[in-house]
Amino acid sequence: MTQVDTAETGQGGADRPDTRAGTWRTGIRRAIRISSRPGPWKRGPVLAALALLLGLLILLHAKVTDRAGLGSLVETFLPWFGLFIPVLLVAALWRRSATAVVTLLLPAVVWLNLFGGLLSDKSHPNSDLTLVSHNVDADNPDPAGTARDLAASGADVLALEEVTPQAKPLYEKGLAKAYPYHTVQGTVGLWSKLPLSDTRPVDIKQDVGPLGDSKPADVKLAYNRALRATVATDRGPLAVYVAHLGSVRVLPGKGFWTESRNRGAKALAEAVAAERNERMVLLGDLNGTIGDRAFDDITSQLHSAQEAAGDGFGFSWPANFPVARIDQILVRGVEPEKSWVLPATGSDHRPVAAGISW
């Protein structure tokens, strides 16, 4: 019986031409799909648009309307907008979008121009005078412990904000040994190792209670929230202002409510402008970051110790996970040598410190 070679007869091999044809068709379809895909410069238009909008927002933040406090809200958290840059970069690389990657240069360059200087350590080792400012919190569960922590800081001049009548004796007792001179005006106080004179309250137009919605109803504070004093140093008199501006908070129907704070900032700027001593410092909880437009009249006269001599952003609030620096040390006529944030106390703010020299 003769065997039939299927390879020779072509019966079994009849599939080969079809297989080759199918492979060619698959390859052609694949080539068509590849050729029809957008190139790297055409991919990711949405990502590129988002990168452009981010860059413009950071660049033109001062142009954002302050209706319902929107502008202040953006400027308060403006440094954190930089976190969107690496997120968009990862998405652009995943999409292989050259357009989005190049567009991201805009927000990156603008952010570095605004905040890059804060990333380096600009401090110097020596200073003539150490200043500390701390919002001690009206609801502080351990004022005596906070006083001990502040006394251990080694500050020459210590400013406290949100001092309640109930806690005042505890601060006075805890700080008496380290600071023989002090004055308390309403809710703010100044403790000093050096003699004080010409102490007086400063009217910063705070006709709204200082506690805001977050404070307990049984805690009552006086409305006076700023003071001025002269510290006698071996280099001459230093004018010291301590201030606690009004609270800001999100309110239904009003948005980011800043009315009380902004009114206080304007009055404080007028007081600074009227100060005759060329050497002065402003310590306090301003309830806003130094880049907030509400403080333009103040920052045109004083400059931030943190920006001039700090290491990092120096966030001070909230104490458990600080996201903004709303506690400030501003100076005029003296040089900031270093600026830093102290460890948390029993307060919802962290103390801020600065060393200055003549």
C-alpha cells in the first residue's frame, strides 16, 4: 500500500500559505495601528493643559480674586501646589507625552523661583539676641509645662499670644526665674531677660472675639490683642511689637472668612509705619502666611526672619502636622542670623524662633 506524503501532495501543506497570509495581514494591521497613533508631541493634551494651568496659577496667584477669601486661601497653601508637579510628571511619562513634560517646565521654574530659596539653609551661627514667639492656645491643657519648655529655649525675648486670665498666673510663675521683666496686655504678653519700658497696648481694631468657632465656650479673652514695648539692649533700644490677628475660617455662605484678620493687618501696618525706632521686631500669630496679600502693607516695611535666615519653610501650624507658617517674626533695622521652629508644646501651634544681630 503506497503512503501519501502530505507535504508533497500539498494537502497537509495547504495551510502554510494561509498561515503566511494571516501573519502578513496581522503585521500590516499592527503597522497601521502604530502609524496611526499620535506621536509624543501629540499625546497627553489634557496633561499639558493641566500643567499650563498650574503654572499660570502659581505665577499669577496675586491676580486670583479675593472674593470669599479665595485669593488668601490660594496664597496660604501656595507652596503645596508644587506637589502637583511630580504627579503630573509621572502621568506625562506614563503617557509618553513630550508636550506635557515640556509644559511642566513652567510650573517647575515658577515654583522654584518663588520657594526654591527656602530649601537651602541660610542660617549663621552667631547672633546678639534670640527671639521666640508662641501662640500658647487658650485651650492648652498644660500651661505650666509650656512655660517650662519656653524657659528652656534660651530666648532673650519671649512673646506669647492667646494668654487667658486663668493661665496667666501659671505663665508668670513658670517664667519668672528666667525672665525678670514682663508685661501682659489683654491676651498677649512679653517676657524679657532685659529691661522693658514704654509698654502699652496697640489698637489693631479687633472687635471680634479672638477664639473663633473652635474654642470652648467657657473660655473668655479680652479683646486687646497687641502690645508695644522697648527692650533695652547693650546695642541700644529695640522696639518690640507682639500681635495676634483675628482668626480665619471657612464659613457657610462666606467662604474663607478673613475680615477680622485683614482689618487687624491694616491697623498693625499703620502702627508699624508710625514707629519712630528704626530697629524693631514684630512677633506674633498673624493667622496667615507672609505671602498673603493681606500683609503687603506690613511686608513692605518689615522682612521675614524665616525667609532671610531660615532652613526650610518653617511651618508652625497645626502643631501635630504643620502645613502653614502663620506665626511670624518680622524685623526692621536688624539682621536675622537664623530662624527655626521649636518642638511642639501643649499648644496647637509650634513656637517659632529667630536670632538677630545689629
